[in-house]
Amino acid sequence: MLQFDLLKTDPTSHARRGTLTLNHGKVQTPIFMPVGTYGTVKGVMPRSLEEMGAQIILGNTFHLWMRPGLDIMKSFGGLHGFEKWDKPILTDSGGFQVWSLGAMRKITEEGVHFQSPVNGDKLFMSPEVSMQIQTILNSDIVMQLDECTPYETNGKKTTEAEARKSMEMSRRWAKRSKDEFERLENPNALFGIVQGGMFTNLREESLQALVEMDFPGYAVGGVSVGEPKDEMLEIMAHTPHLLPANKPRYLMGVGTPEDLVQGVADGVDMFDCVMPTRNARNGTIFTRYGDLKLRNARHKTDHQPIDTTCTCHACAGKSGVSWDNGGRDGFSRAYLHHLDRCGEMLGPMLTTIHNLHYYLNLMQEVRDALDAGTFDQFRAQFKADRARGV
Ligand SMILES: CO[C@@H]1O[C@H](CNc2nc3cc4c(=O)[nH]c(N)nc4cc3[nH]2)[C@H]2OC(C)(C)O[C@@H]12
Ligand SMILES: [Zn+2]
């Protein structure tokens, strides 16, 4: 089941405020979705995810099929019971993940033949198999199996003819995914994925064909795959707002804080990206006033938290009162720098909590600005703040 209520459209952009009602609960949009590939958002307790305002998280069909496998997943009634997350979950279909495997795969019209990276078994993923796995996972939002058209192959840019061939196969797999999803009587929601590479004409053909199949929601795929930033921004500006206004729009794998705010202005409702979690583990911290490199020696003696405006557990501790508002419970940059240098596990746990809180709080501020009709002013302030530097 999926119901999308479009609450407000911003008069100065394609931005919109909405509410998504799914089997495991409601999601306020625009929204950022933390990535939990193996049934965990790395290093973060479900309780902490709830405290920081996470409303929906991602899982991966491919990874969970490899490990722990379908029998164990079935015994827990799906992914919610296994990872103890009772709010909505979106699962990616596995196509992109097999594609990122590189050499160990062969793509045919029928599906993808590949070797398990876990034990070398010869495996096969088709639209039908992907739907069967996602039905067992019982995710609230299921993604069709598609082929993520590469930006380039062996250094050669994908041609329009190659992008068309890939897009047309994804279109046929969209239909096969939908037919199997319905045959299985899956009670959740299946999203179609727009492909077409960096060719806006192909993007429109793909979008049109998927809209005719009438999905409850749509994703824009095939970006954030190593293309130059300006080409990603061009597709983000071109495609999402052409999708039906009364359906949720999901941009896959994007992006930086700036990409999210621009993406909202371009009409995107849902985002996922590994950046906040991955960068946290390598000491790149997102803050209101710019990015901070925790390993820089200048932080070694600094008593301030990583973000003096932040109320997350890393920056504001038990009281939740930010440094700027007089709170002194937070962990200092000196302490986080020390944990990182010692390779202590609490380090990435705290920086991940902060980075995810930053992304989720940013989207809360976006929703508040859309509700107040001040999104234009918010964008200007956001840009100025981020340019200030920490
Ligand atoms: C920049 O971060 C790296 O790039 C990936 C994010 N970029 C991305 N573009 C995507 C496109 C598709 C698609 O076309 N179809 C389906 N079904 N899923 C998709 C998932 C996608 N994610 C992250 O994924 C890894 C972890 C490989 O590195 C990160
Ligand atoms: Zn923080």
C-alpha cells in the first residue's frame, strides 16, 4: 500500500512538501533515507536512528540474499523483524549492486548471471527473482530490477545507442517486475526506475513508458555513477519534475548537502546516499558552516564540538543543548580527533550519528521552510552558511 499526499508546492521552484503513507508508517517528504545495506546502518542503533528523526531506511536485496539468505529472512517474517526496525524500509532491487561487482557478471535479456562474492556460487538474478526476494524481505517500497546504464565503459563514454539499448531493456524489466509483483500479491509498493543515461530524450522516453505502466512511485536511476557533477545536475534538473506530480519521486544515490537542497528545488521527494555514513568513517564531517576534516591537527586541542549549532548526541550529549545555546555535554573535537587517531570504535559511531543527524535535520529544516513558504530564503541562507567555513 502507498498513499502520497501532496501538501504544498513551492511557488519559487519545483519543490514540494508531501506525506507518504506506507504499510509500516508515515514518512514526511522531502526526506533523506539512511543506507543500511546489510540490515544495519553501520554503527548506529535503531533507537539512535529514531532519536535523530530517521523515518525510512534502505536495505539491499543483493547483499541480504547473499547473507544471511532467504531462509533466515523468512524465519523473521522479513527484514523489519530481523533488524528490529519497525518503520518503513525501501529495498534496492540488486541490479546496481551486481553491476558494481564489475567483472563477475553477465547481463542477458533474461537477467544477470554472476558469481557470489561470498562463496563463488553461480547465481542468477532476474526481475522475477528480485521481486520474490523483496517479497520475502517485505520492504515497504520495492524497486524494479533495472540495468543502471554505466556512464562510461573502459574509459569510453556510453553512446546514445548504447544508452537506448540499456534503457529499453530496463523498460521491459519494469513490466516483468510489475507482473511478478502482482502475481505474488505483494502488499507493498513497487517503484519504476527511469534510465536513459545522460540523454534527456531517452530520459523522456523511459519516463513516458513507465508512467503508462502506472507505478505508485518513480525513481530516477543511472546517476551518481561517476559522471561529472554538471551532468548529474543536468539530469536532476531535467527529469524528476516531469514525473507525475501526485506520485513520489526518488533520486537514487544522491548526494551532498548542496545536491539535496538543489534536488528538492528540482522536485525530488526522496534521497539516499552513503556519503554521511561513509564520510563519517573517514573523518569528513558535515556541518552547518562547511565540511570539517577531523584528522586535521588543528582539532587536536579544540574543546568545541564538531558543530556548535548541532543538538545531536555527539555535539550536545545527554542534554541535547547545542554549544551555541550554552550546552557543554557534547564530545569535543579534541576527543573525536583522539578516538580517530587511536582507531577506537566509538569514533566512527559518534561521527556517523552526527553526519546522519546533519542530513536528517537539514531535510527537517527544508520541510519547515516549505511549510512556512520561505524555501527561497532558506536556500540563500543555507548557501551562505555553508560557505562560511568551520
Ligand atoms: C557516490 O556513491 C557511490 O555510488 C553509489 C551511489 N550512486 C548510485 N547510483 C545509483 C543508480 C541506481 C540505478 O540506476 N538503479 C538501481 N536499482 N539502483 C541504483 C543505485 C544507485 N546508487 C553508492 O553505491 C556504492 C556503495 C557502490 O558506492 C556509492
Ligand atoms: Zn552533531
